[in-house]
Amino acid sequence: MKSLKLAIFLFISAFLMQSCANNKPETGSESKANILVEATRIITGEVPQQFQYVGKTTFFNKNTVASPISGYVAEIKIAYGQKVIKGDLLFSLLTKEEKALTQSFNSGLNNGSIDIHAPTDGYISELSTFQSGAYVQEGNTLCVITQDQHPAVLVQIPYAEKELFGISQSCELRLPDEKTITGTLHAFIPLVEPSSQTITAIIQPTTSQILPENMFVSATFTIPSAAGMLIPKEALFTNETLSHFWVIKLLCDSLAIHIPVEYSAENDSLIVIASPWLKEGDWVITKGGYGLADSTIVSRTK
């Protein structure tokens, strides 16, 4: 069927071309078509494909500071969001017995208090106990210290697109202030989200800049595509349901013919198309073709 259509099209094209040649005016006094269009030639090349996802910054290096005893918080030396250095005093705790002795003799802290120090540098990203005198059980979380030296970006990628990207592949990260930095795909978390069927990718920003946690970031991956015929996006036409696509080719520089096409890749300005009835160098309409009927006589602006 395709061969038959191709043969018919080639026959009609040849007939029209011959008619164009035979019917060329001998003088320049002929009237031109009223419909003016702009057109461009088809070129060959390749269009890099871009895939964009929304991610969020996070920190994996978090240290939970737990109470080593059951007792009372005698003193709190930190505040939420505070920067701490390894070894800084965070809390002083009293056992039940020491608390009772302190109250009996009306004396302040004594040598029986237990001091809790920061196990690492970072900032206090969670503070479970905000006031002294609170009772805590052994093992209860007192605070969480987050190390901000190595932020990561987590993005949800459709599982079907996972194989398009390789580990260590670079990408562009766009921040809310429109600044861009580069990132590297570090790993995939082997867990698919049931409803969306997406998998979490870990992207490591390649920058010394400290990024705040829970910030939304746009991640763009670029991969090359196969070579093919390229047209501007404005030269591709479609129906209302986006089920059929075509370009409008110019025959004899004035006859506008609808040519069905398929496209395989695109970027912001170009589209890779395929059609047995097109070749490099053919003219296709870019402006003035909307609503233009097949086999309309037009004039191409120079």
C-alpha cells in the first residue's frame, strides 16, 4: 500500500513539475497568487533531546543525637538551626537520682550531670527538646545534626526513561533564582513509586556552593538523537487530536502540497521528521500555512 501511494505521489509530482515547466510565463506580467507564505529548505542533521524533571535538595549525612539515659534535661546549649562544631556541648542531663538530690539540697547542677556533645560539624535541623526540666527516655531523640557539605538532589524519573541515562552522566540544575549549576547522576534508589511508576535518581551537584535543604530544582538531561531531516517547529502542522502530522511542501515554488510525516525528536526550535516524499533541500512552508487547503497556489516571499 505504501509503495502504491509513493508511486502515485511520484507520478503526480512528476506531472505537476512538467506542467510547471511547460506553463512558465514568457513575460513577467502575470498576476501573482494572493496568498503569501514564508518557507524554508529542509536540512539534515541531528537534534539533541532534552528531558526535564523537578527535584528537591536533601542531605543524606544526618546524625541523630539520642539520650544515653532516662532522666531530665538540665540544660540546653543549642537552638534550632544553629551551626555547631564537633565537640560542642549540646545538652546536660540528670538521672532521676541526681535530680532528686539537686531538689533536696537546693543546689544547682552538680558533678553528676551527663554532658552530650556534638558528634560532628553541621547545623541543628531537628530539636526534639526545647526546654530544660523535660523528662526523656533512654534512646529518645534529642536533636538531629545535618552535615551540609554534600547536598544531593532527588528527582523522580519515569521508570521507562531510566535506561536513557547512565551513571555519572552530567545534567543542568536550574535553581529558583534562575542560576544554573551542573550536576552528575550518582545512583538510582531501587524503589519504584507505585502510583506514578517513577524511580528516584540521586544527582550530586558539582559545586562548592551550599544549597539549602528542601529547595525545588529543575534537572535537565541532554542526550543526542539519530540524524535525520530537520525542519523548524513552525513548519509542522497537526490536527486537533494531535494524531496526524504534516508539512506543506512547495512544488514549482507555488503549489502547496500537504505531505504526511512522522517525527522522532525535537528541541526548542527544530524537529526531526521522516517521510518518503521529502528530501533535503525541499521547500516547506513556515508561515501562512495554517488552514491552507491542499494544492493551493501561493506566492513565497523572498
